[in-house]
Amino acid sequence: MSLVRNNQSNNHAHNQSWLLVLEDMPKLYHTVLEKQEANACRAYLGKNKVES
């Protein structure tokens, strides 16, 4: 019986860590997007410099 109870508490902890990850997701996603945009801008500006 204690085995089952142990499993349930482990699952609960696991679910909670997932909830925390999901809550952080927008922030994470935002920083990734910002980095990609910055890289795209840099590449674009660099390309223009080479052409002109």
C-alpha cells in the first residue's frame, strides 16, 4: 500500500513541475523569439552592407 501512496506523491510532484514549466513557457518563448528577430535583423543589415 505504501508503494501506491509513494507513486501518487511522485506523480503529484511531477505534475507540479510541469505546471511550473508551462507557466514559464510564455517568457521562454518570448526570449527565443526576440533572439531570432535580433539575428534576422543582423543578418539582413549585414547582407545590405555587403550589397551596397
